[in-house]
Amino acid sequence: MNREVVAHSRTRNDGGRPLRFRSAAFALAVLIVLPALGQTPAAQPAATPPAQSPPPAAQPAAAPPGPAQEPAREPAAGVPSAEKDEPQPAVQDVPEEKPPPKKFYQLEPYDVITLDKVNEHKSLKIMPLPFRQVPPQVKRVGKIRVRLLEDRANEYEVAWRNIDKVDFFEELVLQEAAQVVAEAVSLTTAGKLADAQQKYDEAYEFYQFLLRHYPHTQGLPAAVQDYLYLNAGSLFRVGRVEEAFAILEELYNQNREYRFQGGPQTGLAALERVGERLIGSYADAQNYRGARMLLERMQRDFGSNLKVVAEWRDKLIAIAAAKRDEAAAHLAAKRFREAHETGQEMLRIWPTLPGGREVVVEIARQYPLVVVGVSQPALTCDATSLDDPAARRCGQLMDRTLVEFIERSPEGGAYASPWGTVQQSADRSQLIFELRPQGSVAYTGYDLSRELLALANPASPAYRPAWASLTARVQVENVRRVRVHLRHPHVLPQALLQVRLSSSGPLGVRYQMVSQAEGEMRFEPTADRAAEPSPVIVERHYAEPRKAIEDLRKGKLDALDRLLPSDAARLRSDESLTVGAYAFPSLHVLLPNREHPFLANRVFRRALLYGINREVILQAGLLDKNKVEGTRVLSAPLPAGVTANDPAAYAYDEAIQPLPYDPVMSAILLKLADQQLGAAADNRQEPAPELKELVLVHPAGEMPRFIAKQIQTQLGVIGVRCALRELPAGRQRPADGKFDLLYVQLQMREPLVDVGGLFGPGGIAETTDPYLSLTLRRLNEAGNWKDARDLLHELHRLLYEDVTLLPLWQMIDYFVYQRGLTGVPDRPISFYQNVERWRVVPPVPQE
């Protein structure tokens, strides 16, 4: 995953979340501005001090009258004590882990007084003094009372005249910090940059301690500023330019006139040098937005103090101006594609360039072009495909169907026809078509009747079994009116007519593919160009989602047809993009090959389902533990709806719960299936089948690859070995038909009719179960919605018990497009819904 660093603010990122400090000094730069948490640190566990005795200058303070007391003394070496004379139990030598040594600031705080020559300049560690600054000379008279760190029970008096120096604990910590920084500088000089950075991080802990507990320590501001300067230089040398720049910004805010140790090296000069490198790195990576935002901030914060701001601003404007002129030249020469791409480059570099937006608007007017990144290339085009997302996307772009699903309704979908109107009679026994005039295209009721009869003819390539069983006769009442008589009432016969008509001519073709190169397909509209022409569509295949998102952000793409859930959540924070969700979720299943003896066994299929932890793969693996409404594990391959009480979930029975993950039950069922197959083989006097390695086939792509790998691992836990086979890009099924399990992504908009295409004759998972077949026939004969729902719930129960398909989960699918692409519905049924209304309008820059 690419990580971009855009320096908007020193403390927050674009999404408003606190930045994680990527170096100690960067954290310190923020810590400095926090209020002090207290003057005196909390007591630390005492470190054992070396033995020391008070010198003559330190006399015990006068004690109140009372019996003389002598402090207890340790027994002399070799002199037995009562404790030592007692027998001790035998103790086994157990190696103990030694805790890491404490750093100086972690010790119990103490001060140090250094006495005069008379007292041999002896240094005494004492408990912290009540004052934290040495009084002026005139006030240093008389005596002070101290307690030795090693003998804190007794109080001593020391005359000021006998004290040469007082070192407070915070000053000792500051000295230690300076020593650590000095070691870091030495390592940097020796070229050991990684070790040097560790030392700088260690020094940060000292300064953090002082800033929190002793913010008024003398010399602390200057020491911190030197530390920031040196650490920024170290980070700059190892390529961590963003952090180095942020640290230098904080240094500038603390001291605008900073000079390193009073010499010629200034903080402003360092900012100039690091800023030059940082802007250049953004420009080299074509992150022009980041470069512009950094320039804006530098102009705001530093004004004219940094020459690099004006220099880079002029550079970027010059590059953008060259692109503007190049785009205009391409447009004049009718090289529309080159003009489009060059104009988009210009907008990415400097969107407010004078005259730039006007050129791009004119390009969009003359030749509207939308470049779409796709996760799977379309090898075929079929708008009605249930299991091929790419074919479905391409088919919906190219062809119109006789009847089209336009929106969801309380009872099934709402349908309309591009050729006119289609209505069902009140008794649900007839369909009436009223064709409207289509300009220069002559499409009459006689043409339509031939198409409808072909759908009911088993000898026709257009044959639809469900329509054939429903249609009694087709009557042409006049050149514009056709009436279809049904054998029995049907709740939604329009749904059976989502088919491409062979004789519709150009009226039924929205787009045509005009060119196909490696990884790219170009589609142009077939309608005559009007004042507002439909856009030209270019589909560009990306095998890696990261690369597609990178090109989208660079402006090389206008949209992506599909996003991983984690990417969708991340891109929502990008104000230049719009993330949308499709109206219908996708259903993810495993299709078993019934020719395999074990997979033909229902008990074995159920054992596999028990052995796959679907909830973990979905929630932890795909959603990164984010809750997404409508995404859930399924008990059968039927849509469960997106929201509570979703009318689109009319086929799903919520009373049937998905099988839980239970590897123990899985193992039991695997054994039972093996016994059943062995017994059946004995009855046939054949050798019992042996479970060998299964082959799990999946489409190309990051998400299918991840899911297949997880299933492989989990099946291995229950003793079912599984090999993976990835299909070529765009393929959903192996050309040779060889697979044991096939990972499939389905989409069912209208379960009432889609279950027939899935489980009926010629379906993707054609059933041989007589009960399932009977339920499908009865469903096609349902005359009202109550009966239809009851039969679909019965179908749900049968699919659950038979494990016809291994249901995994349903997922909400996402897409994303540039803010300048308008006309895209909020929750489209398909990606290219309303594509004729798409308009490419360069957005007004808002940064």
C-alpha cells in the first residue's frame, strides 16, 4: 500500500486523525508546545546509591532532648549475625532475567552538592532541594538542611560558605541528554546513520522528560533547538525528508533567528535546502497536488524568506503552460485522445493556470472521453450474465434489452422498455406492448412478434425455457401494438424479457467497440452526435488495484468500476473523488463439480462448509473489521438485502441461519461421507473412491486470490488438501472445464427469475435434485406474490439442505470516479447506467 505524506499540518492529517510520530524528534516538536504537567516528577523506584558518609561540613541537625540513638550498622565482614546463623533452605539456581538498566532520568531524582576545598571537593547526593534555582550570592548565608540519598532518615546542616556548586537533578538529566546527542553526532560523522538515529531517538526521551516535568530548566530551550536541528539533518541524510522538514518548521516557530551554536548555519537555510528536496520529490513522483499544497503552506508560514517557494512555483507553472499549449495543438489537429490526456496532465500540475481550464472544457465539448479502470477485462459481452461481472458490464454498455430493470420496487423490480411501453393486464394473464415511433428506424410490431416467438422456440438460439413454458400465443393487433397471451398468470413476466433483440438494428445498440489493444478497449456511441454527445469510453485493465488507484489520483483515470472494501473506506476522505455503491450486492459462492465423487455427496459438501471460517475471512480479512451494512455471511446463494426490511430480500428466509464454523463437526461429516461412499462402492462391487487433492479455481485479481488462499489454508486444517489454480484475466471459468471447486461472484437482481438461470436447465449450477426442479417449476407458475415468496423460501431451505452451492457471503460492491464526472447515479444498478448522461466537466480547483 502506498503511503503518501502531504504536509498540511504539523499535528493533523487530511482525514482529521492525529498523526503517528515517525521519529522521536517529530514527537518532541509537538510536545514542546504542550503545557508542563508538573514541576516535580513522581517518585521513581530508588536506585541503590554508593555508600557515602557526611564530611565535616555536613553536621547532623540538632535533635530534640532524648535518649541517644545510634543508627543500626551492618555487621562487619566475617562477623556472624543471627540471620546468617539460621539454617537456610536449599534453593535451586534458577536463572533470572535481568531487567534492562534504567536510564538516568528514570532514577529516583536527587541533587548533587559539591563542597569546598576544605572538604576535599566532596560531592554528595542529596534528596531534592525545595528550591530549584541557586539563590543570588547575597542570599547564600547561613545553612541549608539536606538529607543524604543513602541516609534520608537523618537531616544534616551544610553552611553555604562550604558549598562550591549545586547541580539540580534536571540539570544532570540535561547533561546526560547532551552526551547522548554528542554520541549521535559522532556516529553520523562515522557514517553510521541508523545507529545515529537510534541515539537521537534515545535523546528524545530525555528531553521529553524535562519538558513534561522541568520545563523551566536553565538552558533547556537552546538544547532542544540544537537537538531539533541536528536530528533534522540526520533524518535528511537517511531520506526521511518529510519528517526533517516538519522538525525544522517547529525549530523555526521556536526561534526564527536560530543559528547552530551561534555560527553561520541557520535554521532558515536548512529549511530552504530540505524544502527544495521535498518539493522536488513530490514533483518527481507526479504528486503535484502535494507539491502545490506544500508551496502554499511555505508561502503562508515563511513569506518571502524562502526563495525556493517562488522558484518552484515558476517551475510548475511553466510545465503546466507547456502542457496547455500541447493540448491545444492536439485539439486543433483532431488528436482528441492525446488532447484529453495532455489537458488532464496540465490540470494536475497547476489547475489554476490562466487559459488552462478553457482548453480542457473545449476538449470535453468536442470529444467527451471517459477512461475507466477495470479489474477484469471483458472477453464477451452479455448484459444478462449472472456470474461474469466483466461480461455483464460490457453488455450493459453496448446493448439495450427489450425490457430493462430500472429500479427496485416493493414487489420485485420496476421495468421499462426503450421501444415503448409494456403493461400487464389486471388478471396477470397478458402482456401488452405499445411501440413508439423511433425516428428513422423502422421497428414494428411484426418485428417484435418474431423476436418473442423465437424466445419460445427450442430450435432458436434465442430460446428461453421459462418464457416458452409461459407463452401461449403472440398477437399483432397493429403495427405498434402486440399482445402476448400467457398460459397462466405470472407475477412478473416482464423480468423474463431482459434479452437483446437480434433484429432491433442500431436502436438496440448503444455503443460499439471500435478498437482493442493489449489491456485496453475503446467504445464509441452509435447515436448521431448532438449538441451534447455521449462520451467515448475507454476501458483500461489493471491487474493491481494499487496501480489503478495511483493512476486515478494522478488523473490518468476518470473512474474505477470496482474497489476493494478497504480501498473504498480510505478513498472516501479524498475530496477530489466520489465513492459510490451499487444498488445490488454480489453473492460469493463455491461451485462444486458434481462429477467428482466426493463433491457429489451432500454430506461432504456440508463438511467443507463447516470447515471454512467465513466470518473471519469476511470481517477480518476483507473488511478489516469495519462494519458494512449489507455485507454478511449467507445460508444460501440468495440475496439477503442491504438494509433491514429490504424488499429486494424477498427470496431470503432469515429464519435459516448460516452454518457456523465448526471444524469438529466438519471432521465428523468428512468421516461419514467417506463411509457412505465406501458403502455405495461396495454395493456396486467397485473400489471405494479416494479423496485426493482438490483443485480450487478462481478468477484473477487480488481479492479472489486472497479468498482462495484463505479457503485453501482452512480446508487444510480439516485434512482436505487443496491446490489453487488462477484463471487468465477476464475468464470466470476454465476453458478445459477442469475444476473441483470454482469461486464465483454472482449478482441476482430479480431472484424470482434469476434462480431459473442459476439452477434450472442449462443454468450455471443446473440441479438434478427432483425437489429443487419441482420447486423451480412451481415458482414459474406462481400467480401472486405470496405464493412466489413461499416457494422462494422453500427453495432457500432446499438449497441450504442440499448445499447445491457452497454459500460464502454477500458483499456491497463499490466504485469511484473523479469529481469532474457528472451524471453518475447515487446507487446505480450497473456501472454504465445512464452513461449517455455522463459529462466530463473539469472541476473548479478548491485546495
